[in-house]
Amino acid sequence: KRWQRACKTDFEEYLNGESKARNIFIDIYEHEKRSFKDQRGVFYTPNAVIFQMISDLELDEFNNKNISILEPSVGAGLFLIQLTAFFSTYEKITFDLCDIDKNSLDFIKKNRKELNLDLCELNFINSDIVTAEIKNSYDLIIGNPPFHSINSEQRKIYNNYLGINSKSLNIFSFIMDKLRLKSEKIILLIPKTFLMSPQYNYTKNSYQN
């Protein structure tokens, strides 16, 4: 695919120290590395993993002129680099970018040009994605949401907000519950414990129904 060749070339140039985007890749890595210290269940997403996730998409699945995308935990914007390459033939790309860390959103605003986002419409949401005010629907939801434990009081708040009765004590399942009806195309990294542990049964059953 054309976009795959373009991404491959860009990363090869980066590794060889020839890409103009080299500094932004370094900045992203350093920003993501600092995020680990916050211990909010944020995990760095390797470019190869993002590449594979986007490879599962087909352009003819979407309107060929405009697309709306929600990134529920955008971090420093690693997904955005490859998404803009994939949808580069579209007339309009609208991103809703959510993150509880204001520094992450500020980083993207500051480096908008280097991230090739100048021609995209960006809406920034500085909030916990579970309680964030987001649109009713998107063409695509994609990302690597946080996966960490919450206490029973926070579970009660999330259940009340979403109008559900989940037994989970991990934020990931509530994020899944929040996003379930927001798009017909959802691509998220899922920890293997989510598939095995019974505490996530409410969420898994809701997706099967």
C-alpha cells in the first residue's frame, strides 16, 4: 500500500538520521517516557504495533472525502502520524483528541506542524475519557487506552455516569463501555487479562450482544 511505503520510508530516514522529523520522534519518545512516571496506566505504543493496527483498515470502509476519528488517550500523538498518512487522500480529517494529561495535549498543539496535522481539524478534550463529553458517533475510534486499577468509589462514579452495573475494578473496561456505541469501527489494544478475567464479563457480554 502507498501509505505503508511512505511510513516505511519516513522511519528508515529517521533511523538514518536523514528525516526532518527526527527531532519530533525524539521529543515524542521523551514525552511518552516521562508519562510512565505518572503511573496512570499509560503504556508506550511501539510504532510497529500502531502500523499493524492501521493495516487492518481499508479505505473503502469509510466515506472517501471526510472522516471523524476519536483517539481516547492520545498521549504525544504517535497514532496521529500514521493515521494522517493513511487518510492523506481525504479532503478532511477531524480528530477528537482526549487525554487526562494537559501536557500531552499541549505537546501536540506545539508540534502540530511537525506531526503533519496542519490540514486536520483538531478538537482537544482534557478529561478522563469515561466522563468526557464526546460526540455521539465517529467513523473510527483507535488507540491504546490506559489499563489500571480503580477503587470501589471510582467504580461507583463510573457506573452511575454510564448507567451500568459493572463489577470491574479497572478503568479499561469502563472506557470500553463508554465507547461501545460511539462507533461501528473500534480498534484498541486489549491486554490479555481483559480476555481472561471474569471481572470484565459485563463489558465483554455487552460487545457480544
